[in-house]
Amino acid sequence: MDNHKPIKILKVKDRDNKIKLPREMNSYLPQMKGEVIMVVAPIAQGKCLCPNQLVELKNSKKKLKDIKIGDLINSKNGFVKVKNIFHNGKKECYEIFLKNNTKIIATLEHKIETQNGMKPIKEIENDYILCKTGYTQINYINYYDEIETIDLEIDHIEHSFFCNDISVSNSNFVSNWFLNPELAQGMFDTIYFLSNTAHQDDTSRFLIDEPNVIVFDDLNSAKVDDIIDNIIETQKQYEKKDMPRIAIIFDDIIGSLSIHNSKAFSIASRARHYNILNLFYIVQKFKSVNNVVRNNITHLITFAGIYNSGELKQLENEFSSVGGNEGFTSLYKREVQSKKYNFLYGNLQTGKTYLNFDKLLNSNFTNETE
């Protein structure tokens, strides 16, 4: 093992551009209209910490493995409530030593807070990192071991907390979808991006800087309804044949909306009437998804990190076609569950399921495989 071995920095754009496109989508993508794309991406996916590290409560400190749901732990925003705890299995971890003599043990995918926003450890070069005592830099990184890992979900808009006195957080797939020239780059006149954390998630920076992207944050149910109404009214100013080609992204906000009557849900059944080519719903848990959306999903993308058997069962019941004869749960566990950036892509209209867009796993209409 080499001590003080520098890590290779892999930028977001470099990683994104490695994604390949299913062959039939070269002709399919330009024809998209009213597509509802559900992305299930657990908050703990790929981001894991050593369970023996310390977090601060109001009157004591605890190891991560001893934290319970409901505990109040320290963060840059004061003491925040633990909403969920994820045991993510064995993963390769590294010791990250900072120049102020603090350290943290985590996967290279785990995000820590820099002066330029949250970044995965593997993408940090000379950034200054936020600690409880102020900002400092990484001194060096050593490989640690393959160990059992853990992560927390925090009941706060920024999803951050201090671990070993370092501010940590919970690919951006959606940025890749809209910016990759092999996917949907250039298809849209306007992209509406609704996300309370758009400006805190460093992997969104490429998307929100695009001139045709309009970002909405500081959202609640009433504001979202107004935004949807305004988008529709804007589209209706044009004849149907001249309507701008638009997309709407709901990034991890639908769990906080009224599941029965939010216009973020009802638009799923009417999107094509307003030339909404893509509706993206990005969620941590599928159970928060309204039935109107479920009935209109045309694409399902499920990332690594789903371990809850009830969640997997619900996905299997809802999308039995994605798993083919093998079944969704079995296929997901074998190909994706513990494999960091992997995801299943099920096109419910073509009846095909892919691993990471580039390997055909199942076709319901033919015996074709790759």
C-alpha cells in the first residue's frame, strides 16, 4: 500500500461523458413528447462513512453506529434531526487527512463541504473544506480498508452535518441527461429546474449555468402550484405547433408536497398538451410518488443503494416488466444494488431494460440481448 498516494481527480463532465446511449434511442429521443421519467436515487447511494467516527449531540458525542433516528446532531445550521439511518454494507474507504490535523474515513464518493459547495472527495483538489473550526485543506489521502459503512439522512434542506468535526453531506444523473450530446443536449428551448438544493449540490452546477435553464428554489406546495400554472400559461401563449420544447425537473421535492392535489403531480397526465417533452421526478423513495405520476411513467431509472425490501417489492409490483422473467428485485440486486454508480434503465414504451444505458439486460418483445 502506498502512503500519501495522490488520488486521480475525475471531473463530473469526464465521468458523465462515459455514459453510452441505447442504439434505438438515437431515433427515439428526438420524438419524445410528454415523457415522464422517474429516477429513484437513495440519499445514501455511493456516499458512505466509517461507523466508528464521532458526531456531536447537545451534551455528548456518539459514534455514527450508535446514532438513532430522532437524535439531534451538530451541523453548520445548528443541531438538526436524524431522519433516517442507512447501513450500506462493505465498501472501500479512505482516510482523508486535513491540514488542521482532523481526519475522516469515507468512500471517495462521499461529499464534503468546500468553499465551492458540496463535492465528492475524489473531485477535491485545492478546495478549502468546512470544519467546525473553519476552513482548511486536504493534506493527503490513504487507502484504509473495505469496511462496513453507514450514512445518515438529515431533516434539513441542506442535508449536512459535522462528522469528526468536518461538514459532510448526502451524479447528478439529471445533469448528464440534459448536457450529454449523446442524450438530450440541445433538445429543449427551456428547462425548468425545481430543487430546494440546486445551488448547494455542486454536481448541478453545469446544468444551472446553462442559459436556457430556469432554477426555482425555496419551494413549498403553493409556490410549486404557481410555478406550474405560470409555465402552462407561458406555453399557451403560442400556437401548438410553435410551443417551445420544454422540460420540467422536480428534484427531491415531491415528498414535501401534497400527495393528493399538487399540480406537480397532475401535470404528468397533461404534459404532452403543452409540449413538455420531459417531466423528471427524482425521489429517494418511490412510496412518496402520487398515483397520477405512477400511471404515466414512461421511463424508470433506479440507482444503487436501495436495500429496503419493502421499497424493492413496491417497485417490482409497479414495474414487473422492467425485470422480465428474472424479476425486478433479482435483477436489481444482481446488477446494481451495491455497485456505486450503476443503475437500471427501463424504457416502459420499448419494453427494454438496460444496465447504465449501454448493456441490454431484458427485452419483453424479443429475445434480443447484448
